[in-house]
Amino acid sequence: MKLRTILVCSFAGIVFTSSMAEAKVISPSAEKGENKIYIRADGLACYFCAYGMERFFKQSGKIAWYDMDMKKGVVEVGFIKGKPILDVKTLKQYVHDAGFSPREIKAELAGRLTQTNDGYRFQVTETGQSFPVEANSVVQETKELVGREVILTAIAKEAQGAPFKLVPEVIRPRGSVQ
Amino acid sequence: MRGVAYRLAVAVALSIFTVLGLFIWLDSAGAGDQGGFKLVMAWGKTGEAPGQFREPMGLAFDPEGHLFVADTRNARIQKFTQDGDVLLAWGRSGDGQGEFSKPVDVAVDAEGNVYVSDYDLDRIQVFTSGGSYLKQWGQSGKEPGQFTVAAGLGIDRKGERIYLAEFYNKRVEAYSLDGTFLFQIGEPGRVWSGAMNYPTDAAVGEEGYIYVADAYNNRIQKFTPEGKFRDKWGGMFGWGIPASWKGWFRVPSGIAVDRQGRIFVADSANHRMVALSPKGHVLDQWDLDLPTELFSPNRVAVGPDGRVFATDTAHDRILVFEFQSF
């Protein structure tokens, strides 16, 4: 578990934060939230495309900032505090409209993992949104964190009746060092 | 029997490779050395003070030789001497008159009026050369006379028309200088003559021919003043195959034409400048001297003395070249 956590965190750190030195502010007056989405897309290239992504994000009215690593093909999106997290379909549509081919979407969310009769769910503290969670090995290995405030890193997949379904990669206690 | 078939297949494959190689060689072969870039100056650094930039994009000269630069991320236009001394800066972030969200290109008419396209706001604003607001036009949309991201501007030498390279509508539109829609050039598509895929810039030569940086078709296209297709260059017979070979392009984002009809291209994903003869033969190419992941150089303009200016957007600076004829 530890090795896996270290590997995944390292991957996330390297892929998602390197050469993302200066995030682009979309809503200067809005307070930044703590939830983030990472979109992996093909075709991220020139400034014109990057500006296109920014334009569509701005139109959504929910995004505080974004950053783009053109070489690695990853866009990092930060939501305005309290604004609901966009569903996978909408996010993919923004990326597509901006001229890219969306691939994987990952979410880094702060909230509480809960167990219900239907399985696991994740409730985002800031927005109150609740998403279904796949009970994979990561969940099984971190059962002691159920009910506690955690940071969840997960692949976001399209789901019926919910903005997305979360497939956890890392679950760590809130406040712990990544 | 199987041996014969195998030999036949090898022979056919070799023939195809030979013919294809010959085509590529013929396509990339230039007209020989007829001139060359010489970097003579570079100015600018990252910042918000006058003379500094944050992602400079479009640039253009007025008839008096002043250089105007769209300082995109600073949401302003800056005016310079040809030696890089800043004379004036105007604009601020906003959507009111004289304000910008993302100014991405500038063009100047014969009277010195400055036309600025705004990426986010889908409008063209017109200013005096002193930065005073004159007028604006533009409406978002896909219909004729509307645009979604006018990424590049080009004004003809007669001062009658302005051409807008429309990034998301994948076409070029011609307007009169008062903003009246005239006609459309090209249509969305790949490979075929006149088809466009995210064009980013337009330039007009002495005889009124329109040159389009058809960025994501990785080629340059040439049209008559009436908008009829005339020629295409890059990516094997102008089909738009991206590569770094001589005469091929990868996201050519900026274009300008000098008085001799030579065409200068900011071949941004290849990180180089390319000069073409009026017939599209490569005269020279110059590679960016700094490592970058981003697409740069980005835009190009020809000064009144024939020097070539380019925005190195990734490094917040202006590059100045002499193009020497041998």
C-alpha cells in the first residue's frame, strides 16, 4: 500500500505539477476552492488552443483557475469555492469544443468517504455533492479512513445520475503531506 | 509460388518507398540559397512594466515605422520604435471601450489606424496610432459576418479590406475597414485546396494575394484577392502532413509578406522561422536559439526597411532579423 501510494503520488506530482509554474486565473475576484480536476487530452498545442480552453472555462462560471502542461497534455482545473464540480460529460465537452481530444479525467477532492447499503460514496465538503465510489483495492486497504475527512485522488468516469463515478487511486487523511 | 509472391511484394514495397522518397525530396527541395535570416536584435522580458511582455502575440507596423505589439496576457497594446524603445501602452483588462480580454493580433491601415482582435470578446476594436478609441465591430457566431475567435488580421495594401483568420470557424472572412462583411474564403476541412483547419493568421501581398497560415493543416495557402484558391505549400504537396523537413511545417501560426513577395512564416511547433520565395520555395530557415516546449516563434511582421520582426511568445521577447539576399 505504501509503495503504491508513493508511486501514485510521485506520478501525480511529476505529471501534474512540473512546468505548471504559473496558473492562469479565470475568475480573479472569486475565492479558490480546494477541489481540482486533471484532464489529460490529446492535441494540446499552441497558445491559440490554450486560450480556447480558457475561454470555455470562463464561460462555465465555475472555474477559478487552470494550468496547462502542453508537453504532457494535462490541464489542471481549480474550481471556485463552493461551486459544484462539473460532470465528466461537460468537462469533456469543454475540452472538445476548445479543439482537443479529451482522454482521462482525474479528480482531487476533499471530503468524506462513507459506506452505505449501496456501497461507498464520497461527499465533497465544500459543495455537499455526493459521488459513487468504486470499491476497489484502494478502498479496501484504507477502510480505517471511512468516515474521516480525507483527500481522494481518483479517476472520474461518466456515470448515470451522478456527475461522475470515482475510481480511487489514493486516499489520504486530510492535512497529511502528499 | 509463395517465394514469387514474397519477392513481388518486396519489389512493390521498395518501389512505393522509392517513389514516395522521390516525391518528398522534390517537395522539400528549395530553389537554393537565395537569402538568409540573420538575427540582429532581441528585446523584451517578462513583466508588466512598459516595454515588458506577458505572452506577446500579434505585431504590425504603421506607415511611419512604429511597431505595435499585442501584449496578450497584459491585456494591452504597446507601441515601439524599431529599436525597441517603448513609446506608448494602452488598454487594460475588461470588456468596455478600449479594454481587452486577450488581444491576439494587430493590423494597421494606411492612415495609421490600429485594428485589434480580441480572442475572448469576438470583436475588432479600432484605435488611432496614439491609442485613442475610434470604433468597434464583431458578433460571436458561425454565420457569415460573425466570428468565433478572430485569431489573425491582415489588411490589404490598398486599404480597402481587412481579412480575419477565424480559428474556430476554420475560415477567413473579408471585411471592409468599416466592418462590413464582404465574403468568405475557404471552408473547414483537411488536405483539399481551400480547406482550412484552425487558421491563425492572414497576410496580404503587394498584388492583393491573400496568404493564410492554415495552422492545423500545417501549411500555407494562397488565394486571389477575390478569395479563389491559388496555391498551397507544406507537408508534401500542400496536403498538410506535419514534419520538420525543409519545406514542411508544424503549426505555422504567423505569416507576413514583404514588398518583394517573399513570405515569412513563424513555424511555431518546429520552433523556427521560414522564408519562402513568392513561388513557395524555401529560401532559408532559422531555428529558435532557446529550448522551449511551447510553440514559438508565433507571429511575424516585415518592417519598412525590410527587417523581419517576430514575437517569441514563449520567452516574452521580440526577435529582429535582417533577411539578406545573396
